[in-house]
Amino acid sequence: MDSVKRKETNRPVVVRNPNLCEMREDILYHFNLGTETHNLPALFGDVKFVCVGGSTRRMKDFIKYVAAELDMRDPNNDYPNICAGTDRYAMYKVGPVLSVSHGIGIPSISIMLHELIKLLHHACCTNVTIIRIGTSGGIGVKPGTVVVTKQSVDGTFVPKFEQLILGQTVVRDTELDSDLAEELLRCGEELGQFDTVLGNTMCTLDFYEGQARLDGAFCFYRESDKQKYLTKAREAGVRNIEMESTAFAAMCKMSGLRAAVVCATLVDRLKGDQLSSSHDVLQTYQQLPQILVGYYIKKKLKALI
Ligand code: R2B
Ligand code: URA
């Protein structure tokens, strides 16, 4: 019922900040864009799908891949970085698809999302779907499995995002769009090219100690403690670990964006810590969320024609 209702209404991208109305100009500093210097509705008003991921190169590869999939390739266009004036984040666009990098970790993605949500709002975009396509460590799943996130949980396996605001801990909900997650899972099944599973994703503040690795510069626990913790995570439904999903889910929910997280696993953390697969194998794994989400976008756009 929900998806039917969604089709009928125009869902705006919501900002909840009265101060914005009083500002003559809004400078999106980390994108090198602004409301006075750029015509945001003309540049971005048609955006319906936003894909975000850690690395700038991967997000450029993604836009090239999507352009080919949607038959929107332009031989005279090498997909210029819209944020070329800054090296903080990179942004690419083809038709209704925007591809944006977010760097590593919650602080980095959170800054990017504040500015991205304002950009989509200023551009008067409606009915936007946003998907994080990323990498992760798996728990008890074969490397190269794609995990579609059911719930994004923190390091205590609770679906919450905690942030200090004015010195107080503010707790936010990390609910993602369950219909979208199911649709993406079905797309994985339809493609049949790689394993796609639905599972909880644990979001941590660190790659090493925060993810119970034994190979960081510091480690004050043993292999048995690591196994105990990861087994507990697996029992709580966690199938992969990454570093952005709780903030992503919380911020997208607050802005009314339909959101999902799709990550490839690069390693099974119950078996090891180091990313020891060859460069080519790791590259192939990183392309899997792109293939899945490219297929989803193509299918959705076809349905609109
Ligand atoms: C997955 O991979 C990165 C760390 O290597 C981090 O951005 C994440 O979430
Ligand atoms: N990204 C992570 O955050 N952890 C991993 O183990 C692999 C990629």
C-alpha cells in the first residue's frame, strides 16, 4: 500500500532548519556549489536516483556504467566532476542519476549528506531514491556476496545513530526503506550473477579495533575475544561491517529520502582480517553493488516509460 501511495504523491526532499529561510545565499562549501552562484533547479531538478559511495574513482566508474546501461553515453563527454573546484568530494551526473563520493567514516559522509540534502531541496527535487553502494567485511558470508541492509546497527548491535549535539547525546533512528531493500534483493535474484542476501549491517567508528581486527597498530584483545564478538554480531543478524550506514540511514530518514545500503563483502571476518585477495578480485567485488543498482535503476526507469 505504501508504495502505491508514494507513486501518487510528490515526495519533496525535506530540510528541517528554520535558519535556512533567512539566508540570502546558501554556500555548499564542500561541493563548491551555491544557491547564488549556480542554478541548482536547472542543474539538478531532474534527479531521481542518487548513489553515494566512498571513493571518487568508484563513483566516476559508476556513472560511466549507468550511462552505458541507460543508453545515455555521450562520446563527447568524459563525465566531468561537477565539484571540480574542490577535492573534498566528487559528483557526476547522467540524466536522472547523480553519483557522489563520501569518503571514509561517519564524519565524512555526514558533512556530504548535509550539503547533498540541501542541494536536492534547493533544486526542488521530488521522489528521490538514494542508495549507498559500498564495500564491507562479511560475517560468515563468502567474499563477493552482496549484502542489502535490513537494519543498520551500531557496534552494540542496536539500530541507532548517536551524535553529540550541543554537548548532549542525541539518538536517531536508523530505519531504512524495507520495500526498497526487498526490491533490491529481488533484482539480485533476477540477475543471478552473484549471491545477494538481506542482513543487518554493523556500522563502526573505526576499521581496526572498532571492527575487532587483530592487525591494527594497537590490539589489546585476543583472537578468541574477536571470535566471540563477531559470533555475537552474527547471532544478532549482522552479515557485514562498514563505517557509514547508521549516519546515512538516520539522515536520509529525517529528510524523507527513500534509502538503501548495498555493500559487497571483501573478506569473511570470521576467517581473517587482511584484504588479501588480488587487486583484480577486489575490483570485481566492488563492481557488484554497481551492477545490482544499475539494474534496479534501469528497471525503474523502464517502468516509468
Ligand atoms: C567500507 O570501506 C571503507 C574502509 O575501508 C569504509 O568507508 C567502509 O564503510
Ligand atoms: N570496509 C570495512 O569497513 N571493513 C572491511 O572489512 C572491509 C571494507
